[in-house]
Amino acid sequence: MWTFCALAASCAEGNGVYDVPRPDGRDATPDVAEAADVGLDAFVPDAVIDEGTSEDPGPDAPPLDCAEVPGSIARGWFEPAMPTAPERMVFHLEAAEPWANLEVTIQDAWGASLTPHWIGVDGGYHWRWSVEPTAAGLWCVTVRTDPSSSLRWRGTVRIAGGGMPDAGPDDAGFEDAGPDDAAPDVPPGTFVSVAGTEFMAGSSRLRFIGVNLRGLPHFGTPQLPYAPASTIESELDAAQGMGVRVIRVFGAANDADRATVAARLGRVLDGAAARGMWVIVALTDFYPTGLFPRGDEGMFGSSPDGYTILTADFFRSGFRTNYLPWVREVVGRYGSHPAVFAWELGNEIKCDGDHAAFFAFVDEVGGVIRSLAPRHLVTIGMITSRWLSDGEARDLMRRPVVDFATVHDYNAAHVFTDFERSVAADVGKPLIVEEAGFESGDRAAATDADIRYNVDALGLRGYMQWGFMSGPADNGNGDRQFGMDRVFHSDWDALHAVYRAAADRIR
């Protein structure tokens, strides 16, 4: 039985608790029973939740601490029929004023052993939630907004079906929004959100082919003097023609002040939006490539394996000097731009020497981004979380400031893919191959097989080619080993055909 009550400070008096029958085949209404195993957009009769009060939720309340948090607007409990068969639920919320940030937090009694259930939250803005273990055999569902937001609440709650989530035979632990939910075309200005392990563009599922155009914002600057700024749009056109929905760029640069560098990103975001694409923006580089904020030159040092990387001092406190002001500048400037897919804390960052400092860094910077861009996703940008223990990796990815996981995998090595799939499935968040490429051989055939393995078979949500460079000359933004180009390699057309077919197939 669902018991749901509203808790907003602005709630009207006199509205109480609403009980919604669980669609378990026994006490479900006929209309709800017919809606079993349908997708996110399915319509079933709504249980209306108007402005309510924070009165006693009734006998179904669990004997656990599900305390109200600042900005709470609703809280409810239900007891599933059995631990391994949770209901499929869809929240449909409407607001008289725009939301700053909405989160749904699910606390379950069975912990990490529970296959993540399907929960969808639809609406015009960015919805979020996370899964946390409790005791007592019940679930606690908390819907909340940023405490600073204007809380004017009205809406509905509806149950869209019962039984196990429709994962499909190939998804290996990832829930499926259902084939009817996939829609390749979305209106311009649509924000990307996360619903469980799926990306959503508005109310449509989004799985994608992407490319890395790391230096694109800096074309025509001292960072990339051989890449004319006039070719920014031609690179975007080439990516669009291949079916690309997401590009990844490195936003920072040390050749100018942070306001000047931040301004460069606008042209890329506007160009992507005009082409129905989104952008992952890496906010610094782990390596001293020049694609890091001015002033951070002294934050790099030698690692035991001989690489020059950001040191533990950066993650302990050094990031607050130059990096965090840069983050505030660029995220504050574009915090409401719909073409931002995600803000990425850094390219391939990690901190072997101080795990606790890295966790605190993620929390602090992720919190700043959340406050400035509540409708955007946040990710860390790691090659893998395998440098952490199994428990630490899951703790890191469960953090509410982290929306999805990444893995960087070349030559189809798949060294970390299985581990990252396990972590992502346990925490109920999407996973993408953020960098990929092949060094030699029949690269087109190998790429096709790798996409089919990672996306078609295993259910990863995106696959992104490294070193995309579409022009006839070396502009400094490609990669001699693993890139896709017409300069260092002769397989552009073959790779283009593979990616175009994959883009049409998987979305």
C-alpha cells in the first residue's frame, strides 16, 4: 500500500494522507493492472496529491529515521510484495514555479543485493534520486528540492505498472525504459536528466554515440593555433552527420584568465544546441596539457609510474585556489544552458595517495556545481574507479552529486568494463564508454564489434570515439594512435559508416 503525504512549508491546511492500491494483481484497479510492464510515458489513472500537510503518515510508516530534510515537499512509504519484485513507479510532478533541483531518494531495506528497481520521474526539469540501504523491511521515498528554491507544489502520483523492471535479456542488471520510450528527435532546448540507469532527454530515453573534440572551445587560441576558429562549426557538422548526440570537450585552458576562457565555451554550446547535440565539459585535465585553469601549473608532479599528474595536494586543498574559482565562473555562466550534458570534474582524475581527500573534493566541487547548475548532470570523469576498493568505488558512485559513471577503454581491452558495470548496476546509475579507439588492424570492424558488445549486449548507455578530427589537415586536436581522422588514418569512411549505423540502431 502506498502512503504519500506532502511536507512543503507552503502546504495548504486540511489535506491529509492518500492511499494508493499497489498493482500486485490482487488489490489493483483494472486500469492500473492493465498498465503493468509499460514504459515511462504510459498513462494510468492518477492518485491526485494536492498541497498537503506534514501530519502523521499513518500506520504504514516504517520504524526508521526518514527525517524531513530542508526543502522537503513530499514523503511516503510502501511495502513491496517481496524484496526481489518491487513495483515500477512513475512520479509525475507539476510546479507553478520552476524547480531549482528535485531529488528522489529511495532507501531500501535490502541494500546492495537488491537489483535496482525502475523509478521514473517525468517533467520539464531535472529530476534526481539515489538508493541507500536502511533496516526495517520498508522503503522510504523522499522527494525534495534545493532548500533555496521557491516551493510551490501541486501534482500527481501514479503507478505505471507492477512486477519486475523490464531489463531485457541483454541489459545485465540495467533497467530498460522500454523500446517505446526511445525517441531520436527531441525539441531544441531539451535538458538531459537521469532516470535510474537511463539518460532521458525530456521524457524520451537517450542512448548515444559520441565523440571527443577535446580542444574545440580553444580553436584559434594559443592552445590550438593550427585549428581555425572558423572550423568549430564544421567539426560539429561532421559529428552531427555521423549521428553523434554527445560531444566531450575540455573547457579549461591556462593561456588566459578564467572569464576569457569561459567565454569560449559559449560558441560550442550554442552550436551543439542548434544541431540537437549535448556537451560533456571536462573542467580540468589530470595531465599538464595546458587544458587546466591558469595558475595550476604548480599542482602537477611525478607519479610512481613516471607520469606527470595532479598531486594529492591539489585534491586536499590546492583545488580551491584556481580550479574552484574557474568552476564557479564557467558553471555560473552556463548553468542554465540546455546543451550541457554534464559538468565533468576532470579528465581521468584520481588520487591514489589520499582517497579521503578525493572523496571530499568530489563532494565539495559537485555541491558547488549543483548549486549553480541544478538542471545539469555531474560526473567525475575517471578512467575507472578500480583504483579504489570495491566498497570505496560504490561509496563514491553512490554520492548524490555524481549522476553517472565513465570508463575509458582502448583496443577493446575491457580491463575495467565488468567492474564498472557491476558498480553502476549496484548503485543504479548509467555507465558510458567515454573514450574508445583502436590503434591498428581493421579498426572499423573492431569498433563495430566493440559497440555491439558494450552497448547492444551489455547495456552501456553511450560510446564515444577519442580524437575526432574531420578536416583534411592536422589541427592538433586529433590522435595519431587511436583517433578518427583523414590525416593519420585511412579508414574515415569505414568508421563513419559504423558509427552512423550504430547511432541509428541504439537510440
